[in-house]
Amino acid sequence: MNRLRLLFCGTPGFAVPSFQKLVSSSEFEILAAYTQPDRPRGRGQEVSLSPVKQAALTANVPVRQPASIRLPDAEQELRRFSPDAIVIIAYGQIIPARLLDIPRLGWINLHASLLPKFRGAAPIHWAIANGESVSGNTTMRIDAGMDTGEMLLQQALPIGPDETTPQLAERLAQAGAQLVVDTLRGLASGQLTPRAQDSAEATLAPILKREDGQIVWERSAKEIYNRMRGFTPWPGAYSEFRGQLCHLSARPSSKSLSALTPGEIHAEAGEVYVACGAATTLHLSHVKLEGRKQVSAREFANGARLQPGERFGKA
């Protein structure tokens, strides 16, 4: 069988296992890797390469970084490549409808959810934040909508009760690499039948905003903890203490603080607890006040000299 001629579009680390799986297989020829332009990152604003670009350079695969894939020059080059399929994973640019006919097998996307659930930019974050116990990957042909294309293959993975977004993303990325290979094989052999999504069952996973990390103490401790896990590392989980912003780490506790109002702090025997909604409690582990280093909950309580009735949140 002739090797499938592929283009690969991706940017973050989540896309790298799939790229590496494809580039190491004799079944596929990756003609070029498309990734976002190099941009300054971090405090020093040093220009750094995307993980996919680093992987492509290591594998001696040509790299393309158009400012916009919508530009006429970018479109012309895509058409000159005449690929059998284009694999697109967290590329970071919207593909206009006029480009969808370029590959004969379609643009094949790996989406980190069990579609039609959690369509959007942050499916892993919102699955954890919403308290889901199962997540997974879906391969699909992209269309003109947002994650609305025909589904090809799916795989389900359990979400650990304490698993964070980076931990689950790593497992999904590794598992998804084989799913991409199986999808391309099935399409090439004609043995894979696309399935339409049921939009009536769709849920959304919008891009995260900073305010998503603000703790609403009227939520239950489990709900707050799920959001802490899902919004790691950004925007995290934060509140206010004495008018100062602070990021918090905590776990649900069986301790009863039913006499306290949500957000109220209780220190006892060197441990620090916070009352939450539905008569539930969080056991605080770490606090990071804005502009300071992270400290243990005990250090925070000792330094703050907590007074009875003090609470997190706006006064």
C-alpha cells in the first residue's frame, strides 16, 4: 500500500505524541508540519518554539508557520502539497470552509472529549471542573462549525478523583496518538464509517477566562475542588483575604462547620478549614498571597493571626 501523504497542523504538547507516532510509522509520509508562529513567552518574553515545531525539527520534517492559514499564499501552498489527509490537533487557528476540500480524506481532528460533549477550546478543563468521571478522545472530520464534524473513532478514559488537567491531558494525548493512526488506516481502507453528532446532546467547553478561577464559596466543597483540579495551572482557584488576592489549594473534608457561613475560616490544632455551601468543608493545604511565595495553610494562619469570623471572599 502506498504511504498516506499527510500534513500535520498542531502547536502545543498535546499534539506531539500523535505527530511522533505518525512520523515514526512507515505507513505515513508527513510532508510538512504547520504550527503557530514563534512568540515571546514567560516573564522574560523570550521567543520560544512550539512543542510541535521542536518535534518537527528533531524529525527533520519541514515546518510552516503562516501568520494566518487563511492567507492566499498559505492556501496555495496547502493545495500544492496535495495531501491525502491533514491531521489537525490543537493548531490554534480556525480553518476556513474553502480549505476543507484540499485533502481527499479530509481534515482529521483529535478532540479531547467524547463528542458531542464539551465542544470547544477547553474540553479537558471543563470535564474535570464539571465533576465528570469519564473523559476520552474523538477523531472527526472538521467542518465549518465548532467541533461539529462527523465522528470517526472514540475512546473513553476514566478521570481519577484527584486528577488535574495536566495529568489527564498527558494520558489523553498518549492514548489519542494510536486513535489517530487507527482513524487514518480506517479511512484509507474505506472500512471506517463517519457518524453524525447529535447536537441535541452537545455541551460547550469555552476558552478559559481569568474570572473562571474565582471561588464561589456558596458552591459545595466537591464542586470547588473539581474546579481547582480543572483550572490547574491557569487560572487556578483564587479568592480575597483582607482585600488581597490569594490562590488556594485544598481538598474536601468530612469535618462539619455547619454553624459557619460559606467562606468563613476555621483553624484548629494546626489545621485550617473553610466552610462551603451545602454544609460542606474544604481542608486548606496551601495559600499564595499576591506578590508572595506559597506557604502552608498553617503558616498562613499563624502569620495572619486569624480572628474568629474571618472569611475568604469580598467583605
